[in-house]
Amino acid sequence: MPKKVKIHIDKVSKVYQTEDGRELSVLRELSLDILEDEFVCIIGPSGCGKTTLLSIIAGLQPATSGRILVDGDIVSGPGRDRGVVFQEDAIFLWRKVIHNVEYGLQLRKVPKTERRKIVQEYLKLVGLEDFANFFPKELSGGMKKKVALATVYANDPTILLMDEPFGSLDYPTKCRLQLELLKLWKTKTKTTVFITHDVEEAIFLSDRIVVLQNGKVETVYENLLPRPRADELRVQTEFNKIKGDLRGYLE
Ligand SMILES: Nc1ncnc2c1ncn2[C@@H]1O[C@H](COP(=O)(O)OP(=O)(O)OP(=O)(O)O)[C@@H](O)[C@H]1O
Ligand SMILES: [Mg+2]
């Protein structure tokens, strides 16, 4: 049975008014369907509108024209169905790991015993069960990303929106987190929209790669590399062939 459309992006345009009174047209009637449980990576040059698109899907800012439907409903603001992981660590520095991860559950008034059970489950999934009582300043950059991941996952959204979450990490840490993310995605599948300008990262993670250019979809690449994916994949011929193909679009 064909998968259902989870996110329907329908001719979305975004024009920013700049401080000096000019209009900056960033997205131009961009249309795209993202399927349920799909892992889509969006790549494109700096400034092409990736973050803008993600924040409109998240409901953090409106489109100038066009609309986005999630499960058939028009997006008019943020919602619990969409969890966002930003490029910067959006975690509370003054709260211990455990209190960061349970924050959303607390807001929703989930009783403490249930809350703790959920938090333990997600800390275990990201391998941070022994760090529950640490403060963020006591963690490495990679561990902070894992806290951010566990925090959004604990809220159980159906869609995960990620804006270059691993952009600031060194290569080995980034590779490890990509594997962790795929493991999470396999255990608790969510429709995932992942922004990156790292082509290799996009190939390693995705089912489809959407290349943005000049505020539009330049091309959509079906990534048929088999799953589960392991580090060895990164040096295989097929992997590098896709890399070559995509580079052509990005130049
Ligand atoms: N709030 C804003 N007001 C005015 N212009 C903005 C605003 N936010 C973004 N822009 C402009 O919109 C364009 C696209 O920005 P956006 O952040 O979406 O790009 P991006 O593809 O995410 O880039 P990067 O890869 O560098 O993160 C840029 O030219 C930027 O200057
Ligand atoms: Mg961006």
C-alpha cells in the first residue's frame, strides 16, 4: 500500500522585509510531499532558504503565500506533533540532563512516576542513562546533541524537524550520532525532515534527498541504499556515485 502523505507543502513562498526596507524573496512557490515515516534530507547552498522552510513547517513563522498541511490540517502555529532540533543546542544549561528531557512532559502535566519512566527510556536509547544527573556544562558537544534528541523524542511527536543538528561536531562524533539517530528512527519511527549541507550526511541518513536552489526544489533524489546502514557504507562505490551525482546539482 502506498504510504500516506504526512507533510504537504503547497506552493509556499516567503518574502522577508529587510531592515533597510527591501523585499527578499527566499522561497518561491515551493511544493513538496513528505510521506509518513520517511526520512527526508534537505540540502542546498547557504542562504537558499532551508531554515526558513523548516521553521514554516514547524509553525514558527508564517509563509507569505501557499500553505502546509500536516495530516491534512493546515499548519497555523507550532504543535506537539512536530518536534524541532535546532543547530544550536536548545537545552537549558541550568537544568540537569534528566530535567531537560522531562521538560515537555512536565509542561503537559504527565505524572512524575510516568515522566521518569519515559525519561529513563529515552536516556537509555541515546546511551546517556549514566548521565541523568549531570549538568550540560559537564557534557561533551556530542552528548548535548543526544540530550536535545532525547528531549524531543520524549515528547513523542509524529514529525521530527532537524536543522543541521550535527553541523558543529567533529567528523567521528558526527558519524556516531548519525548511527544513533538511525537506530532511534528504526526503534521509534518518525517522519523526519533533516537539514544539512553535508552531502555525505544526507546520503547516509535519508530515503530521499531534496536539493533546494533559488527558493525552489531543484531535484529530488531517491536514495535506494539498503538499510540498516553501517559506517562501511561511506566508502562504497555506490555511495560515492550518489555523492558525485549530487555534487553536480550543488555547484
Ligand atoms: N528574519 C529574517 N529577516 C530577513 N531576512 C531573513 C530572515 N531570516 C532569513 N533571512 C534571509 O533569508 C535567506 C535564507 O535564509 P535561511 O536561514 O533560510 O537560509 P539557509 O538555507 O538555512 O542557510 P544556511 O545554510 O546558511 O543555514 C538569507 O538570505 C537570509 O538573509
Ligand atoms: Mg540554515
